Amino acid sequence: MNLEALRRSAEQEWQALNHPSRPQILIGQATCGEAAGAGAVRRSVLDTLARLGIAADVHSTGCLGTCYCEPLVDIIKPGAPRISYHSMTPEKVSSLLEDYLVKDNPCPDLALGVWGEARGGIPALLDHSMLKSQVRIALRNAGVIVPDNLLHYLARGGYKGLERALSMSPDAVIAEIEKSGLRGRGGAGFPTGAKWKLCRKSRSVPKYVICNADEGDPGAFMDRDLLESDPHAVLEGILVGAFAIGASHGVIYIRAEYPLAIRRLESAIADLHRHNLLGDNILGSGFDFNLSIVMGAGVFVCGEGTALTASIMGRRGMPRTRPPFSSEAGLWGKPTSINNVETWACVSAVMLNGAEWFASYGTEKSRGTKTFSLAGKVRRTGLIEVPMGMSLEQIIFGIGGGIPYDKKFKAVQTGGPAGGCIPAEKLHLPVDYEALKKAGSFMGSGGMIVLDEDNCIVETARYFLSFIVDESCGKCVPCRLGTRQLLDTLTCITRGSGTAADIDKVLGLGRSIIASSLCGLGQGAPQPCLTTIDYFRDEYDEHICDHICRAGECRALVAYAILKDRCGGCGICRRSCPSDAISGERGRAHVIDVDKCSKCGNCLEVCSVKFSAVARVPAGKG
Amino acid sequence: MADIVKIVIDGREIEACAGATVLEAALSAGIYIPNLCHHPDLEPYGGCRLCIVEIAGMRGLPTACTTRVTDGMTVKTYGGELDRVRRDTLQLIMANHPSDCLSCAKNQRCELQKVTAYLGVTERTMARTMPEQEVDDSNPFFTLDRNYCILCGRCTRTCAEIVGVGAIELMGRGDQTRVGVFGDKTLMESDCRSCGECMARCPVGALRPKVNVVPAYEVLTTCPYCAVGCSIYLGMRDGRLVSARGNKDGGANRGMLCVKGRFGATEFVQHPDRLTTPLIRGDNGQQPADWDSVLDLVAARFKSYAPDEVAVVPSSRTTNEDVYVAQKLARAALRTNNIDNCARL
Amino acid sequence: MAGLATQFGSGAMTNSIGDIAQSACLLNIGANTADAHPVIAYQMEQAVRRGAKLIVINPRRVGLVRHADLWLRPRAGTNVSLLMGLCRAILDNGWQDDAFIAERCENFDAMKQSLEQHDLDSVAKITGLKVSEITEAARMYALNAPAAISYAMGICEWSHGTDAVMAVGNLAMITGNIGKPGAGVNPLRGQNNVQGACDMGALPGIYVGYQSVADTAAHEKFAKAWGNTSGFTPGLTLTQMFDAAAEGKIKAMYIIGENPMLSDPNSTHIEKALRKLDFLVVQDIFRNETTAMAHVVLPGASFAEKDGTFTNTERRFQRVRKVIEPLSGCRPDWLITAQIAQRMGAAGFDYASPQDIMREINALAPGFAGITYERLETCGGLQWPCPSVEHPGTPVLHTHLFARGRGRFMPLEYRPPFEVPDKDYPFLLDTGRALFQYHTGTQTRRVAGLNKFMSEEKLQINPKDAAKLGIHEGDMLAISSRRGSVRARAALTDVTPVGTVYMTFHFRETPTNLLTSPGRDPVTHTPEFKACAVRVEKVL
């Protein structure tokens, strides 16, 4: 089947989904949905349909990004628009199906939104506060289409960008990407077009393209979601890039911990081969290109280009000094363009809709949009995509809905373990490459972890540092040994044995590590400590001088006490204590034996609001 | 002929070969920049971070060992931030390195000592962070003592780049990184060919010979085993052959050796099994005899045969001079062409 | 050696070890370089790292194979067919160097004609390789210039060894890979001074410096210099000497630093020959199987106890220096030999030192005239030819002309090995060296550490064959040929192909050469060490 014919059947397929003759049910089954129980929901859907004797089609879709209220189930009933339902359980979905499909009650209370205009008491999906200010370019199809269905992707304009690219000269394609202002979404923000140009200019052959899907930042899941939800958006981008550079082979380097994404990619690649969108003489253009998947072993540093390349070549994943850059001597010593998953997905969008359209979003130096995985102490966690330049405040409080339980915002950590913590007074900062860097953090691949007043800032820095200590490749001294020294020092501080000199040691050594580490991992490793010392020096000082952890996270610095005059003697704390540290007779005030107490905080959590008798106090002063 | 470029290091203009690294250029001009992971035989690595320099027009503190010279480059190797960062790096290494220098196999030949002395560091400012590490004593010729290892990677790179065996590699991550072999076994259970090239390049006492005698003097000679003809220094001490090392200027081996050359060329020389007296076979088998009577006997017997009744087989193991005299004996004294060696065996 | 001498005019390695770095392609055939010449293997691996192509041709998965771009695993004993097949593939595809063939060589048409019978389908059938593999190897060798061939005993120690060497010569000449840095034909010599022993005239037909005994001028020169010399007729080769001894024609032998009882093939025959001798003088540094047979044993000095020179495989003279005095009772070999000669009444043996001897060599061998001790003091060795003290030595031979003028192509045909496996002796036994021992073990077995790596002979056998025979790792086996039987433990490894077993000859307890074949090359009389038919049985 040629592409034109394929597009015609794609159109039919898409119509059949959205204007069906029988109910279409789409279940959000990316890994996030699965983790929230989408598998059980799916089984329940199938059982219910069977029980009710309803003939319907059940599909797996990707992730819409509203991960906080998964599993999501979309229902398209003949004659009705698509409605998304959130927080499904097997029971809920069972009654929903019966209510909606049999009794024609669309259950507005369970609905997240309706696709299109508000209707029947259900608000429009795009008016949802998590979605309304998003601009979804890379994520254009995520949660919309069935990721395993090439026809769906085609129906949404898929591979038109490739067709357009193949009709242009490679140089013109690069010019288009340059004009779009697209910069690398992996973190460093190198202009994509410029990178390709270098690679194209190199006379050595063969050339390679690599898709860096070695996502490893704590709390980051943009690449995984995107690959699980819309693999073709990435593959089309890779094809465009390969054509522009003159690459004959591409590698998707993805961590083995992403089995679903790998499966979806494999299936998508097989589809492309079937339809001459991959292999020899693609679409009759004379362009030959093949793509393989290489699985990484979950090593954080392999997200760094030179380490990733070494890993593909079967060597130990360790970065090397650049130059030479990958665009001159990358994979097998040949010119190689390494781009991140999201970058590739943006490339296909740029080629579909044009450079001007893409450049119309964002700020002058940071064009387009950026995806973020919004996590931590925020009401609406999930995967979002916003125009560059949106303020952190808009993201966290607008899209994310602010901090749950009315707690106080403390900081937001961006840029992964090499990024920094940005405090409340900088919430007005626009997210773009330069502004975040100026604030001591950086864009990174898009992790955004929100901290509230219950997060100890020292502990947070310590956590990110311990990640680096474990993930350092061990090649260069400052990163291998220096981060360990920093970690041990911070650990001392969180245990109350820090000294005033420790801060200077951290600042000095931190500066040395930044100055002398080989790769970005080491150069960024001290950032979480340095930014937190910069913005939250008082909390450090409290730990060191007063032995107080105001967030109560540092166990060595807190104690739990039962306020005698408040305790009603209900005994619930005693029963919840895992270390038998609480004693007391029923009806009488209980006491905590500080020697036995493991400081788990259960007692504080279980003590009824009526009494509020358990208090967290500074250790040694309780 | 390689192109020559001019660069300025610490105010001194020097000439360097185009394509050389800043560190190579500096060292060959006699300007020392502290370094540990660099080795002239190995590809640039940039692991120890001691050779950081400032280069006009370049950001940050590039390592001299990984930066290539360009004409007109201005390099600063010391001062201010550079010294402070370099000392921090050295302190990080020292924190986990044993301090028993006097009893260390590498004492006075240790490159870490050299760097420490150069930077004038006399005190440790950082706490030890590493636990005691396992010592691999399995190889009969050398020891891998990870407690002394500074993870410069010279050994693992040697195994991959020089020898092409890849028996040892860095394993683990972060500060758990260590030199090891496949499956975390011992060297003897690995692909290691025991050439000792790694040991020869270890800057510290982590890979050290089991017979660790500093020779009183060395004599340059040629390895007696295969026909590669490795040029080799044999070390003497107290009347014994105690060491062997490759000669960097050796035309065939350029410093490299195999297990037999490095560890097997001396022990047999003074072995008690050596024949040290002529023997003559009598009724009771072979009996010791004095040189004079033996030589007379041989000469007399040889003279008694016609040229086509005798044959001489000189050795392909002995020297040219030995062989020449043997063939001269055959042709000029025995007057026979019945002479051959095992060249075709 | 005779093969290359016929074609090029010199049998030595044409190029230098250091040249490996300049090669774009390395073809390694019939060699176990990683074990037998480790330091050359390092340099090959380094060249591969820098981008050179490596083709390994070997039935065994030798150490270099892991670095190879292409590994051909032909049936043992089919080298001539394969090498001619490579020539054929090159000519069929027009990859040859026509200018070089026309300007530098001769007899091309005859060789080309002999390729008729080496069409790739026949070659594939004989070698067991695919036509595509052969073509790919030919392409890689021919199109990556300069390309160097290295080989060792794996192509020489066959009854068709000379043919195989000449087939290598043909291959190098049709691609113009002679006389250029990084190219060449490089036989890797086995022992430290095999090259030197030949250079010094320890050959039945030549004087020192490759001057023929049949040549009147040479004869006169040596007669004059020495006051006396041998006849115009070449003498017996080593294998012929033992035959003649067995027949009683040779009555006395003077063996220096060799242990033919263990190192030479068909040991039973050697023993018989030595026993028959009227007078056997053996000069060595250790007792061994051959000294045990001697009427007189003379204790020589080891390499560390005397001055002198070795000539390595790349024709490089290098100094051997006295590190210690000879052990009490031992004398340098040259001195012992000279003393015998003197007591025989011969003149011209009153050398004061090895340097004296070298001066005589300088005077008598034009190719070595410039190789003096004075010069060797200050350089990393000198490669012959080096005709004058001003001459820098010759890293690459045949740069303008071949030593014989034009390079001679040789028409060749394929002949199967002398002895092939059959019903009674179903395995082909291949023999060679191992890294951790050396030759007959007289030296290495006295290095305690080396014996930790390898302390006994093991028969390498493919696991598939072992399974068929119910053999497990470490089982004691009896290995028998038509000539004898030895015992060794089993080592299961797929380094060795199915149908072939492998042993070294380092261990007197397992005298492998009791088994080996009486087959010989008709020209050089080199024995067929690399193949004999054996039976393998488990000893219960």
C-alpha cells in the first residue's frame, strides 16, 4: 500500500474511532496508568461489557498527562463526543459503563472533561485547569491516539513532515530547523539545527543519528511517557534528522527499565518497515535508513552523549572529554547527532507545521514548548507541556494547583540531580534555558520536583547528592571522591554533628568539583547543595548551630513527645508504634520512651485531631 | 615531518608538534604539570584532573592532557583558583590512599608522591571515605592491591589499548569503582595473560611485582625467547638477576614485553639444575670430567671422521657469534657442509 | 624460506615490526601470534585500534581473532588452495596492481594459468569456506593498501609448506604489496635467533651472509679467509642428517643448544638415529632428553652470561650483553667450539671476544659489513642488509628491485596433507606453542610462576568431539598415531575446530612428537608438524 492509500485508510480509521457505530473505550495504559491500576480497570471493562452484552471496542491509549487522577478511561458513544473519566477503579468503571452505555447517564461527577464543547454538565476537557494553559506540541498525540496504531498517527498528520522534508534538500531541512529556534531538550539546550549542520558538514561516512532515551533524573518521566504514548512522533523526527544529516543508521538508546516504551518502539519500527517508511529507498526518495534499539542497563551517566556512545559500542559507559564532539567523531568514530526524545518529537512537529509556527511559542532565545514532569508536593502531578517563558508560579500553582493540604511552598527543584532548588521568591522566573541557569539551576530534561515546608532542604540536597554518588561513573576524581565527601558532610549536618566549618568546606569543595569535573554530571553535582546553601542558609545554620530541623525530616534532630494535658489516653498511638516506645494506661496520658523511639512519626499521624496531643520537638529538648 | 606550532606556557614560548596535547608539549619542553592518569603510550583520558590549566579564550579549567595545542595558544599552569582546585583534587586522592610510603613497594618511584611533593601538600584535610579493599594475590608475579589504587585507569587502558586483551576493566560505579576482572573473580581466573604491562604503567603501588628488589644496576640485552627480539633491561643485585623491564628504545618492542620476557627470563639462568661441568659417558653412564680432557677427546674424535660422516647442528637459541664459529668449525675444521639449524622446524 | 628465496631472492621478513603501524590491512595466516609472538600481536591490535583491517586465517580461534574484521576458518592443510583462491578472486575482480606485475615481476602468465584450477567454487569446496568469505578477504586485502601478510609455522610446517609460502608471495606480488612500508610478506620466526642462525650460514648450502657453497668465488673467498673449507655440494638438511644417522652414514654429531628428541617430529625415529651414532656431542645449559643420549656433554653459557648478538625476525641485529659471569664450570658456546677447533689443529679460531668474531663476519659477509659492535652500542639495532658502517640498515626489502631482480610468480597446485584422518585415526593433530611455556620447556619450566599457568600438556579438543567420545574436562586421554602414543589431560575448547585436536611440545612427560608425521616438504624437508592423524581414547 502506498502512503496515499494508507492515509485514506487512516482517515477512515480515525473517523471510525471518533464517530463510531458502537462504543469505543480507550484506557490510558502508559506505565503511569498501569501503576495506578489501569490493568485491573481494563479487565473490569471487558468483564462488564461481557456481562452487559455490549459490543464495544477497547483500546489502549497513552498518557494525557493528568497522572494525578489516573487511571483514565475515555468513552466514545455513538453520536456523542469523547468523554474522559478519571480516577477509575474496577468498581467505578463497571458502574460507569452500565450508567452511561445502558442508562445513558454520562456520570458528570466522574468525568474529567468532554472533548470539544462542554456538554451535559461536563466541562470541556481543554478548560481543565491542568490542561488549559498547556501547549502540547511534543505531546500532541499523547493520550489521544492509540500508540500502536500507525493509522492513528497518520490521521493526525503523521509523516507529512517527513514527506515535506524528503521533498526539500537536506540543507533546507536544516535551515528550517534552525529557523524554528529549536534547542536540545535533553538539558543543555544546544541549537538542534547547528548540531545537525556540523554533522552534515563532516566529510566522514557513514553518519549516525542517536535518540537519547536514557532518561534517568529522579522524578523525570517525560521521555518514557512520550515514547509510550506516541512513538511515531519521535521516529518521524529521527527520520527527518537522518535525512538532513545524511545518516544511514540510527540507534535509539533506551534503558531496559522501560519495557513498554521498548515494546511500542519495536512495534512502530516494524510498521515503518512494512510501509517503506524505514529501510531502503524510503518512500521512493532514494533515502536509505535503518534504525535499531540498544538497551542500556540503567546507568544515569549514559545519558551523557559520549558515555552513551561508549555504551552502544560495548564499552564501559564513561564520558570522555570533548572535543572531539560527537558531530565529528561519535559512534564508531563517525559523525553522529545525538538528540533527546523530546527534541525528535519537536522536529516532526516543526516539519509538519513549519518553523514560524513553532517559533511563535516561547521566548526569544528559547523557542517552542517544554515538557515537564511535575512531581512532589503539588496537587496535580503529571506530565505537562508549556510554552517556554511561562513562570514557575503559573506552572506550579496554575497547572499544578499548588501545594496540597495548604502547606507552604518551599522550593522547586529543576534540572535533575545536577540542577538546583529555586525558592519562593524566584517563582516569577520564566522557564527558559537562560533564566533557570541564572538562578543556579538549569532546564535539564524537565524534571520539576516541588518541595513544601515538610521537606528539609538539607535532606533534599543530601538526597540528590547521594544519587550522584551512586551514579558517578567513577572516572574522574572530583566526581567520584568529591561528591562522597560532600555527601558525608551533609549527612553529618542532617545528623546534627555538623560544624560551622562544614559550610565553607562544602562551598569550597563544591566549587572545585564544578571547576574540575570531566562531564556535566560532576560539574552539576554540587548544584543542589550550593543553591540550597545560597537560598536556605538559615536552615543549614539551624541544623548546625541549633540542631533543629524545622521540617522535621532529619530524624536525629527531632523527637516526639506526648503533651500530657492534651492526651486522652485512647491508645491509638501506642498500637501504631512499631518499636513499643509508647506506654500508658487507657484513659490516661501516654508517654514516649525516647530511647526506644525510632522517630517514624506514626504517632503524630494517627493521633486524632480531637486531641492533637503528639508533637514533634527538637531532639534533646523534648 | 609534523608541523610545529608555537605556544606560550606560563610566559615561556615553546615549540610543540601540531596534534600534541598541551601536557605533552609542556612535558617535552621540561615544564612539569602535575598528572597521574596520563601515560605517553595511552590515549588521553582526563581522569585524575590534576593537569588542569587555564587557556586564554577557553572556558573553565581544561585538562592539559586532553587539550590539543593550537598555534598561539596561551596556557597558565598555576596560580589562584587553579592551585586551589588542584589541591582539593589531590586531597581527595590522598584521603583514601595509605600513608605507609616507607614500606610501600613504590616508595620513591611513586608518581603520587611526586605530585604531592610538587604541590607541597604535607597534611591531609579530608576524611577517609573508603573501606578496606580486597587484595588480589592470585597472580604468581604481581599483586593487585586495590587499597593503593587511585583509579587512574592506566592499567585497564593498557590492557585494552596496548595489549588488546581487556582482562581488567573498571567495575562498579561511583566510589565503588574498582579495577577488576569479569565476574569479580581473581586475575588468575581471568583472561589475564600476565604480561605485566599494566604493572609497568601503574603510577602507585597498586600493581606491584611480587619480587620487588630494586636492582643495583641494569644491563641492556635482548630477550632469549621468541624471535620478536624484545630489547630488555636485566637488573642485578647482590650477584643475582632480580628484574627485567622493557626498553622503550627497543626497535622491535618499544618497551613492551610478554609474560616470559618480563617474568621468565631471569629465574632459569642461575637455576641449580644448570649443567656446570662437562660429562663423558663411560661404563657407568655420564660422568663429570675436566674441560681439558673433554676438549681433547672431542677434538680427537672429530678428527677421526671423514667430512661426510659428521654433522653439526648449531642452535637457533645462541648468539650469532656462537653460530658463526660453529659453522666455521663445520666447514673449515670438519670440512663438511652437513650443517643445519632448526629454522624450518 | 626456500619459497620466498625462490620468488624474491631472500627468504627473510620483507618488512619491519614497526611497519605494522603503517599497514592499512594485516593478513595473518597460519600463526598464533598472540601466544607465539605476543609483542607483535600487541602491535597488530594497536594498528586495528587505529583503523587497520585485520584478516585472520586459521582453523583455530587464535587470540588475534577477537580483533579481526574477518576470520576465515579453512580446513587444516588447505592453505595453498585458499591463497590461490584469493589471487583468483583478486584477478577476477580486477583488484590487482597491473603496473607492479608488469614492471617488477615475471612469470605472471604461468601463475595465472595455474589459477584455472583454483576457481572459487573448487576452493570453497576444498577449504570448507564460503565463496563470499573468500571474495571478501580478497577485497579487504587488495583494496586496503598497504597490506602486510604475516605468517608462521601454520603454513610452513606442512608437506606442502614451500608451496604455501610461494602462494603468499604470489598474493603479495599481484597486489603490489612488496617493497613498501606497511606492506610485505613477513614470516614470523619461531626462536630468538633462527634468523641469525640462517644468516650465519648454519645451513647446508650457504656460507655466512647467504653466499652459496656452490659459488666458486665464495668458495675461494672462504677458503682463503679460513685457510680451508668444505666442498661445493650442499650438505644434508637436519631431517636428512637424522635419516643418514639412522642408516649409519653419519657417525658423529655435534648438537648445540637443541633438543631434537623433544622438538623434532617422529621422536622414535630421532632416538633411533641418535642411538646409532658413534659419537654424539651435545652442548647445552640444562640436561635434557638429547644430552641424555650424548657421549659428551658440554656445559654452555646462557644468554645472560655472554656477549654477542641476536638477529630477530625482522633481520635486526641486537646486542646480547653479559650480565653475569658464566656460572662456574660453564663456558660461552663460541669459546667451547673455538677450543675444539683449535685442539683439532685448525687455524683462525683464536678469538679474544665475540666482537672479534663479529669483525670477521663484517669482513666476510657483505650484507653485514656495517653491523659493528660500536654501532650497536648506540642504536636500537641494525637491520640487514647493512653493507657499510655508513649504511642505516634496511627496514624494507625489495624497494626498487627484488633481491633476485624480478619477483617470480610461481604456478601452484593444491596437494592434500601427507597424512589425513581416517577410520582408525579419526582426528587431525595440530601442534604448536603456548604463551606460558617455551619450546621444550628447558627454561620456562624452571620459572616457578610460569608453571602456575601451565604445568602439564593438555589436549585441546572441541566440546562437540569430546561429547561424542564421552570426554570431560580433565579426563586423562591416550593420544595415539601410527608412530606412538602419549597421554595428556583433556581441555575442552572451541578454539579448536571439530575434527582437530591440538597439543604443544613443551612437556617431556607428554612427548607430542612421538606422534607427529614423517611427512616433509619436498624442497626444504620441513616436517609436517601441523598435521598427523591420531586417535583419542579415554584412559580409565
